[in-house]
Amino acid sequence: MFTVLIAAATALSACDSGSSFKPKAAAPVTSTTTPAATRAPNCGDPVASFAPSGPRPAPGPMPPGSFMETIRKRGRLIAGVSADTLLFGFRNPVSGNLEGFDIDMVREVARAIFNDPDKVEYRVLTYAQRIPALRSGAVDIVADVMTINCARWAQISFSSQYFDAGQKVLVRTDSRARGIADLNGKRMCAAKGSTNIDNLKNYPKVITVGVDDISDCMVLFQQGAVDSVTGDDTVLAGFVAQDPYAKVVGPPITSEPYGLGIAKTHPEFVQFVNSVLEDVRANGTWRQWYVKWLKPTVPAPEPPPAKYGRAL
Amino acid sequence: MQAAPTSSPPESRARELLADAFAGTPGRMRLLGALAVAACVAFGGLAFLLGTNLDRALGASRAHAAQLVRIQTIRTSLVKADANATNAFLVGGLEPTDVRTGYADGIQTAAATLADASSADANDAHALQAVNEALASYAGMVEAARANNRQGFPIGAAYLRAASRLIQSDALPPLEQLVNEERSRVDSSSNAATDAQRELVALLVLVVASLVVTQVWLFAKTRRVLNPPLVAATAMVVVAGLAGLGVVAWSRGKASDARRGPYTETVALATARIDGFDAKSAESLTLIAHGSGQAYEDRFKSVSLGATRALTPAGVGQFGKPEADAREALAVYVNAHTRVRAADDRGDYDGAVRSATGTGEANRAFGGFETTSRQALALRSAQASDDLAHARSPLLAISWLMLVIGLVAAFAARRGVAQRLREYR
């Protein structure tokens, strides 16, 4: 049996957010629904999600009418993931299986529904496909290094934050650049549909090269077609692990809190997933995954705390 | 020929002598005689040129058909290499030896055929050079993909995608362009036979008419019914001309049979094979894309339909058994592919991959199509080449024959007119 964790700090924890977005009003969990339109573009604290409500149902039959029950009846969870983000979601070329931090996260959600982490159908998505896939119902959940922000809250919902990344830049080991600011006039590759490419608008002198998959950036980088690659430090760490002639430099130019993406129409599923994340943080599973996937390359010794208070 | 004296007195004097030579009845007789002789020489010479030109044109047609097969072989080898490279990735781990061999074989055949095709037709060399460069980059990218793959680095998949895109964007379009050019060259050199036949008829009519006019005029002037040498000359020209026409018509028929038969089938089979390998690549890429491969599945649908259409005879023509076998094998593969998609769509990704690789159902079905279509193509392209060679086989002999007969007839005509001239004096 899972212990239900209802965070006592739920409602007002958003106040201590380091984000530039301050909550307008931290609505109590029990409040009535707020029209979607009022959340965009200012959505309050972006990392505030829906608090889990009541005890989480045990694996097996789910509450009638809930999205979890729809998934259970289907027999598998459909997850949108990445296949080429080493450490987070990648296809292990040796085994042919998808692996990584994000994949483990999805498997944990499947375990909570089916008591079987293997009942997942993966759909590999490009960054730009993530939101459309959720909105069309093609996938139930997206676990693909997805940054939580207000623009996206206007289109989909997010779980509580499960990782805190930052955008950095990858250059050749012989480069003297110390950050994006030193790369004016140079070609910098970023994935289309990512927050990374949006953030480059603040660096108008950098020549931006957009590609579908961020791993295509690495191909261009290794062939000398671009001078640098920008992405989250987590993703870039995976690239450095594959290329001894690359290094990641600079202070992070942004904070990129990761959340699991879920369609707006299923708030009960967001609550369910948040409850699973509570367990993952509390029982050492997060720590175990961190050691397994990220420890030597990405500094983040503790899981970021969950924040709630978003009105259903 | 009874030529006028052409030594070097003043110009007016020469004109006078010339006028004298053709003045009066003997003069006109001389003129007409000269025409008859010229007609026979013209027949021999022009018929020879027509025949040898047609021979060359049919030779060119065969060469262009062979070049077309070469270029289609390059395209097939490239898509084959890519189909194997993508399939190897799908298998995961170390690629199976036969898949690696299939890839290496595709690259080697493409490189060797590129060299052959460049030296076979200098017109194509420039475009083929671009393909050669794309091939070099492609092979480099696939090796980078393998090297990363062997170290367990997922970036290998990105190299593979980039390589596949390179084939689609840089190598296949110039080859497709060349195929279209070669096809129109084959068609235009084949039209030469129709032209040659028409020209030979016109030549024969003109020559025979001038010989007949000569004889009718001689008859009117000399009241002699027949002039045996002139009659013989006319008969020789008529017989040689009709024989020539017969041979040209036969060649034209054979060439057109070859073009409608084995050549059309060669083109159809080559197209089907290219589309078939492309479909197999698309199947692997759909599975590698793991659920977001709709674009590749769309490509599968369009190219597999292209392959089926290529093997379905259009209009009145009927393809033979080799094509029907290939079409059937293709249908078996397309059905198996439908089951691969169904498995993937209901969440059985592993089952779908099993079917599309190794000894899985879809992979075996594709192997069946590959073998059947390869054998059919080898058969048809050899037939097309043989038939086109056969079509031109008697042309040189008949050309020389018409030349010799034309010259002999000219000699006879000259004798015939000289005889009458002597009698007239």
C-alpha cells in the first residue's frame, strides 16, 4: 500500500519560488476552478501544480470515470519520450531499449496504475511535437526534459517539478568561450520547439541554427557545421559523455524546471502523478535514479521540493 | 558522264561549250543520261547513309538503355545500402553479418556502377560526380553512426538519420533526373527507325521515277522499246530498295518490340526495386522513430504504391510471368508490413521489430520480393539488350549491299545511255 501524502505546505509554498513569476494569489486546493484564460500568459508560480487529493488508489482498478481508469482499461500507459537524450531518455544502442531518468519516471507511473512498470508504450517525440501530442490525446504523458513555464501552462498541465536544470552551452574543448555571451557572431545550434531556442532571442548576435532533434545539433557540431550547441545542462552532459572533445561552459542563462506534461483535460491524472512523485522523492527512489543516471555529470544532489497551490 | 570540256579558256567560252554539249536531242539525251546515272549513285550513297545511320541510332538506343539500367542500379544500390543500414540499427546491438554485408554490397555496387556509368556516357559524368560526392559523405556518416553505436552512444541514431536524409536530398534527385534524360534519349533514337523507313521510301520513289522518265523519253525519241542496261539498272535499284525497306521495317519492328517488351519491363522492374528498398528503409525508420514515425509511414505508403503501380501494366500491354511473380512477392511483403504496423499500433513494439528484422515475417517477405525482382530484372535487361542488338544485326550488310547495287546500276545506266547516243549519231 502506498501512503497518501498530502503536503501540508501545499497551498502557499509557491511564495518561496526563485522564479521570476510570482503567484498572484495562491488559491487553496479546494477552491473552485479558474478559467484557463486567466492563467496565460501570467500563470502564477509556474512550478506550482495541483496538489494530490485524498489517498491514491492502489494499483488495479482506478476510480470510475478517471483518466487513470481509461489508461488501465487500455492496458498500457502511452508516454511521449526522447530517444536520443543520453541520461534522460535514450535508446540504448546495445539493447535497443529506451532508458534514462525520464523513462524510469514513466515506468514508476505505470507501476502505480498496473503494478507493472513494463506496461508502457513509448512514442518518441521531437521537442516541437510534445505539446501537440498531448493536446491531440496521442500520448497520456510526456516525460522528455520538458521545462515548466507559463506559456506552456496555457496549453497543457504539468506535474510538480522533478528536476532543476539550466540552459548552458557546449563548445569544443579548445574554445576560450566562457558562456553564450562570448559566442557572438558564431553559429549556435538549438532544437526547434525548445525553450532553449526561445531564450536565444536575448542573444541577437549569436547565429541560431534550428534543427528538429537536439542530437542533430551534435552531428552538426562534430562535423564543424556549427560552433556550439545550446541546451539544458542535463542534455549537454549527455553529449559530453559521448564526445571527449566537447565541454559545457558558462553559468546557466536560465532556470529550466522539468515537469511531466499532461493534457489539460485530466487534472485528476496530474494529482495522481504528483502523488507518485511524492513517493519517489520521499522513499529514496529519486536519489537512486540520480546516482544511476546523473551523479558524475550533473550536480543536483536533492530533488527540488514539490510546490502546489494551483487551482483545479 | 559526258561532261562538257572544262579546260581553262575564258568563262564565256566555257559556257558556250557547255551549251553546245546539251544542245539539241543528243544534248538532252546526255543530260538525261547524266540524271539517270546520278539517280543511281544517289540511291546507293543515300541508302547507305540511311542504313548506317539507323544502325548507329539503334546502337545508341541500346547504349542508352544499358546506361539507364546502370543508373537504376546505382539508385537501387543506394537505397539498398540505406535499407540495410537502417535495419541494422533497428536490430540493436552489433549488426548481423548479412545486414552488414548487404550494406557493404550496396555501397560497392553503387561506387563501381558510378564509375562505369561515368565512362559510358560523358554527358552524364557531371551529374554522376555530384552523386559520387554524396555517396562519400553518406558512407562517412554511416561509419560515424556505427562507431558511435558500437560505443553505446545514442548519437549514432542522429548520424544515421542525417545519412538517410543525405541520400534522399543529394543523391537520388540527380539520378532521377538522369533516368528521365536517358529514357527520352532511348525514345528519340528509337524514333529514328520510323524516320529511316519513310526516307528510304521517298528516296526509292524519286530514283525509280527518274529512271522511268529517262526510259520513257528515250522511247519517245528513239522508238526503241527497251534499253536492256537501263532496265537492268532500274530492276536492281527496285530490288535493292525493296530489300532495304524490308530489312528496315523488320529492324524497326524488332526494336519497337524490344522497347515495348523487355525494355519496358526492365524499366518497370528497376522502378519497383528502387521503390521497394525505399519502402523497406521507411519501415525501419518508422520503427526507429518509435511512435512518431508517421512521416516515414506515409513515405512507405507512397513508395510501396509506386512499386505496385510500376509492376502493373498500363494500357493494352501485358507483363509476363517474371513481373507477375515480382508483383505477387511485393504484395506479400506489403501485407506483412501492414501486420508490422498493426503490432506497433497496438503497443507490441517488440513484436513489430521482430517481424521487420532478421528472420521475422516482414523481413523474409521483403527478401522474397528482393530475390524475385532481382532475377526478373537480370532476365529482362539481358533480353532487352539482346533484342536491340538483334534488331540492328542486318542493317550494316544491307547498307553496303544497297551502296554496291547503286554503283553497279549507275554503271549500267551510263552504258545504256551511251549506247543510244552512239546509235543516234
